Amino acid sequence: MKQFILLIIMAMSAVISGQTVDNYKQDSVLYLTDEQEAFMIDKETKYLIKTGPLAYEQKLSESFSINTSIIPFYSTDNGFGIRSDLELRYYYKLSKLIKEGKQANNLSSEYFSAGVGYDGSPFIGDGRKNVSFNYNINWGSQRRFLNTGYVDMGIELSYNTYENISSTGDQVTSSLVTLQNRSIVGVAFGKNYEISDVVKCPIFKCHLDRKSAMKFNLNKTFSMSYGSSSLYGGGNQFSASLNPEISYEKKLGSSAFSIDQELEIFVGASTRISNLNTSAGISEYSLGYTVALRHYYNLNKNIKKGESGNNLSGNYWYLGSSFQFGDSKLTFNDGNDVIGKQNYLGIPFGLGFQKTMLDSYYFDFQFGVNIKINETIATGSPSIGGSRAVLDFKVGKIF
């Protein structure tokens, strides 16, 4: 797991820091920096099998490729369904870089693409229907790294249609144009190569001493859309959302313990909130705060072995408390039921792995559980108990 996470973040850092191959002043791919070797700039790659989601990309020429995905799923409401995408990509810098000897013929570069997607349950029957289509154009930047990792980040402009007919005959339809960022991180398999371990420490700043850190998570989304939906009385609507997240971590003295505080904000606004509320305004919002004790349980041993500085990097367990307050004026369906309040107190705990890399970036992977001890949803009545799994991947700037 640790190796997989290390692989993920090296490619992610290349994208968010803007360190494309044009920034490397090398005469030939035979002369590599540690970063270039980690990102496999000199390694030929004609295909990639990718997870996150499951996809297959095949080169058609130096500059063009086909990226496709077919994923079956099952829901209790609609039974079996299929999510599928077909995308033609044009890596517009790659041919020139290959000719100049700065990069091998692979799938790690900036691209433009156009695609079509389908998401639905075609075997529902009984007059029911649940189908959506997506037509999109994109700008993106993909990196393969250390044989088994990849990241694909960019901007997507799409036209989406959706139709749902329930067993009672209720119908929901929508047609929206959406601009949003997309971020895909996962495992990738292609031609395998031998890569030296010496590339890791220059990237992950193994011996850096750090007692505190302000962190801005860049792996959060923004979205803007315009179109019509039966949920809004059939009228046109413009909506937008932002989801910033900031955290501050401070070591307890020189020990392997720290206190991490996290603030997450979500705000959605619309010119036409619902069929019950046709005025413009805030359609939904939430504020989340988490404070947790962390223990980097391998840190002291690694310092004694000369493998690490006294910092905020490595494996840790965490235990804390969380609070979320939110409200939504959106409706559940085409009826009169409003989502309403969604508040809870919780106790999060689990395991994590955090690293600093390339001077001013970080990643933080967590797996655990958040036990809800006092939850209020929609009706305003409190309930005790309940929990949710936590699988969170953060990457961003660190100060």
C-alpha cells in the first residue's frame, strides 16, 4: 500500500506543479534527472491498463490514442447497469518531443480529447428507465510513474442528458452543459521496466525536518453548469459549486505525535434552486471541522536508522472528533420533499500515510471509520449511532 501511494503522488506532483517535460533542459532522454526517471519520460509505452476507474488506453500513432472504459454495476433500485466511455486523445506536444529526443513514445504528456459516455440500467423493465449520456471535450495532463501508477488531471466541458422514469411513472429529465475539473488517480499496467530506488529521496525529502505545516488540498472539485431540468419546473438554471479544504498540523514538541486540524467548506449556488424555490441564491452549503491526534509510529525508528528527519512524513494512526453542519434546499426528486439539514458529530479513527515532496507539495492518504454519535438529517430529528467508511486522498500545497 505504501509503495502504491508513493507512486501516485509523484505523478500528481508533476501535474500540479506544472513540471512538464518542457521544463527539463536535457539534450537527450539518456540524461535524466531523478524526477524524469520516476515519471518514466524515457520509457516507451504503447498501452496502459488503468484502474480508478477501470480503463484501457491504446496508442494509434505518436500523437493519438483511444481511451475506453466499460464498468458494470448493480443498484438495489435499478438492478444491473453499465458505465462506459470512449475518448479520442491528441497528445499535442508528444511528436515534437520525440523528434527532439526529449521523450520516448509513451502516454505521458498534455492532451486534448473528445469523448462520449453512457451511464444507465438498460435491463430495468416494467416501464422504468434510468439513462444518461455525456458528450465532452477535455484538456488534460497524464503521467505514468514507476511502472504501476498514473494520474490524469484536467478540465472537462460536457453536455449531459438524463432521463429517469420510476415504477410509479414519475419522470425526471435534465439537459445540462457543465464545466468542471477532473482528477483520476490509480494503478496502471503497461510495459514493465527496471527503475532505480535512488529516485525516491530527492522527491520525497526524506531527511527534511518539519515541526508544522499549513496544507491546502488541491484534489477538490469546482463545477459550473447551465441547462434545464424537470426538478426546477422545466426552467433554465445556472449553478456553481466550490469545495476548498485547509488543514494545519503541529508536532507535539519533538515527539512522534501531532495535532491535525482540518476545515472543509462546500457551497453551491443556483439561479433557480428547485421547483419549489425559483429564486436565485445558495442552494446548499456545509461546514466540516475535524481535529485529530496523530502518531507517526515508525518515525523514531527511522530517525535512528538515518532514514528520516524529524518531520510529518510516514505511517500514522489517528483518533479525533469531527463536526459537520449543513443545509440543502434541493429536492429529492420531482416532488415536494426537500433534502434539508444534514448535521452530525463523529469520532474518526484509522490509519494514514503522509509525505512531503518536491519542496512545497504533500499527499495524505487515509483509511478508517467515522462513527456518527449524534446525527440530524432532513426531518430535524436527531438519531444516535451510524458510521461511514473513510477513504480519502489529499494532495496539494504545503507551507
